[in-house]
Amino acid sequence: CAIYLGDYYRADLDAIGAFLPQGTTWKEEPDGTIIFESDGATKGLIFYPGGKVDTAAYEPLASSLSEQNIAVFLVEMPFHLAVLDADAADGIQDQYPEISSWYMAGHSLGGTMAAYYLEEHHESFEGLILLASYSTYDLSQTQLNVLSIAGSEDQVLSWDQYENNKINLPDTMTEIILEGGNHAQFGMYGPQSGDGQASITNENQIESTVQFILSYIKKEAVKN
């Protein structure tokens, strides 16, 4: 058990360094949360990493979103498992009263745990963003706006569970199947065991995901 808990996918620091624009800054809280602040941001996104994945692997995604006036909070999980601290988002909103619109997001297991958090806290959030993930918690009657993105070549995600659990999401859910994308390339941590071979680059998958998220958030802002 101790060996399993200590074993995880580490961020590819070379790839991340090459992706991030020169002079990119972020801050790290004592609890390990990585924050990409954005001057004058009125939107905030709390992100739960995938199971057994280094939090830093999602810095490219967070950095790109923060360039578009979205403050992003990459939450560090005990032993890199969101299931061990599903309420990790508690308190973040209180520290940023200037942010008026909040979203929860997560990759794989992190997305499922973000959905769990929203089951009790959905009234404080505009929406949920699932990357290669699904909700096993019933959010179907909430006002949440849900965006689900999965890669067409993903062989880690259980597609049966993915389909079966759509019933837990509101009818207004937006689904995008990213052609050529796989499971691991939503972060930058190298290949994942059992995953399919992506036919797009890691950079392309992250950049496409960022564009989908921005379009979705912009659309929600217009609606509101």
C-alpha cells in the first residue's frame, strides 16, 4: 500500500518549461495548491488533478486559462488522490471575494470528485468541466452548466461508465469528443499505462481544450 501511495505520474518539467511563455509566474500555497492569478479576474476555476498525477502536470492548462482572465487553482491532493480530500475546494472562494463566477473542473478521478463536491455546493458555482471523466453523483436537477471533453483515443477512461453516468448530468450538458486526443494529454506527464496512442500532440490537445473551455465560459457569461 505504501509503495502504491508513493507511486505516481510525475510532471514532465522539460515539456512544461517549453510550453509556458517566458516569464510565467504562479504561487504555491503551503498546502501545495498552485495558483495562477490573473489581474482583474472575475472568474475562478478550481481544478482537481487526475488520480496518481502530479499537480504540476496541469500547469500548461492553468497558465493558458489565466492569460484569458481566469484565476486557476490547481489543488494538491493527499498522495495525488482526490478521493482522499474531495472537499479540498473549501475556503478558496472566501479568499477571493472579487471573483464573481466560479467553476469546478477535474481530470479523470479528479473530475468525479469535483462532481462530488458540487453535489453539496452547486449553488455557489456556475458550472463543472469534466476532462476524460464522468459524474457518479446526481447533478441532473441542478442549474450547473456542464462541459465534458474526452479524447477519441482514450483507452484509460471506461467508456461504458462514461455513457451510463450521463444521466447524472443536466440535459444542457455540452459534450466534446476531441479527435485524436487521449487520456494523458490533458496534462503533461508523459504516457499513461494502458492509454491509446494520440494522433495530435500534447500541446495541441491542451490548446484545443483551453479553447473549448473559453468558448464555454464565454457562452455562459452571455447567458447570464
